Amino acid sequence: MSQEPDPKPELQINQEVEDDFVPRRRFLTLAGAGLLTIGFGSLVESAVGGLSEPLNQRVESLIFKPQQLSPEFAISAIEPDKLIINSFRGTPAINPLTYRLTIDGEVKQPLNLSMQDLKNLPFVDMVIRHVCVEGWAAIVQWGGLRLRDLVAIAQPSPSAKYIYFYSADGYYESWDLDSSLHPQTLMAYQKNGQDLTPEYGAPLRLASPIKLGYKLSKWVTRIELRSELGQTRGYWEDLGYEWYAGL
């Protein structure tokens, strides 16, 4: 989900989901792979090398593979009743006929796109798992376009490292550029083969199997590329949630 309703620092995670999906378990993979033999001091030095970057990004980026795909599933695996509807400030009213997506910031070609403009770009659909930090998960078919295709059209500046997402309800998020350009990160306007409905983020939302649900903003109206993270990094992150939130 993108707008989680109750910020609780200590969440009770379902054990099965935790074992498979909670990103902090990826840190244990480092030890299992022998990467920590470089010395804990060296790892910490690398992790805190940039004060402008969150610690968890510096650590997790050591093992993130930008082109490694997450599992995809058959149509028969879709779980239509498991994707829970959550909202941040209620569902905003957006007219799809007048809707525009703005892409700006550190780009050479700022964009202002209608839904028809977006639908004219190459369509992609995939059946992937959506994972919520609260401990539930759902297999969903998302359809739309790859975010990296949009970014390529906007021609990011060499200095761009982060992407901010702004939503019609005031929600905001930020991602690292590598995760944003992952081939399974979509700007979706379909769910389970049907047009996306407002409660699920229509007309356009983020969908990806590589981030926890609160990173997957609904009702996205603006995408901004930046060279640095600002003081605000995401609605829930600014309340203490993990910034990188990778799976």
C-alpha cells in the first residue's frame, strides 16, 4: 500500500511474511555471503560515507542489483481480495480527462503528459507481489509503463540521483534512482487487467515488487528528479520509517 494509516514504530509482522520479505533480513545475506569479512569497520565507513544519504541506503545499495528481477507469477496466482485499500487523507477526486503528470527537476526535457500521452507509450503488465510493512501481501497484476521509459524521455541530468513522487492527496515519497530505473518499477494505470479505480490510485500509481508498500505512491501527479535528498524524504519516513525499504 502507499498510504499506510497508523504509524507505529513497533509493528507486529506476520512471521511467514517476515521470513520472506522484510528487507532487514537482507543484511543477514551479507554475512552469509561472506561480505562482512571485509571487516565491520570498513563496512560502517562505507555505509556512512555520505552524510546526505540515509544509512540504510548505503548498506542496502551494496547488495542491490539494478537488473535482477523479482519473481513473477501466473495469472491464476492473482489474489484479488488480498490487496487492502488504505488512504492517507481519503481518495482525491481526479478527472482523468484533465489529468496531467509533470516530470521536472534535474532533467533536460521537462514533461507535462496527459493520460493519453502515457497510454501511447509501450504498455507493460506483470503479475508481482505487493508487500505491506504491516505484514500482509497480495499477488497483483499491474499494467502501465516502465518508469525508466518516462525518465529516459525526460533525459535526466548526470547529477540526478533521486526521484521524488508527489500525489494529489499531499502524500510524498522519494526513491534512489537505481530502484526507480529497475525494469519492474511501473507507473500503473491498470490492476488485474482492468482500468485502475480511484481507491487503488487511479489514474496513475507506482507499482513494484522491490519496495515495501508505503513507497508505492497512489495518485501521482508530479515526478521530480534531484541530485540530493531534501530534509523531507517521504511521509512515513519523516515519522521514522525506513527510507530505502527494499525487498
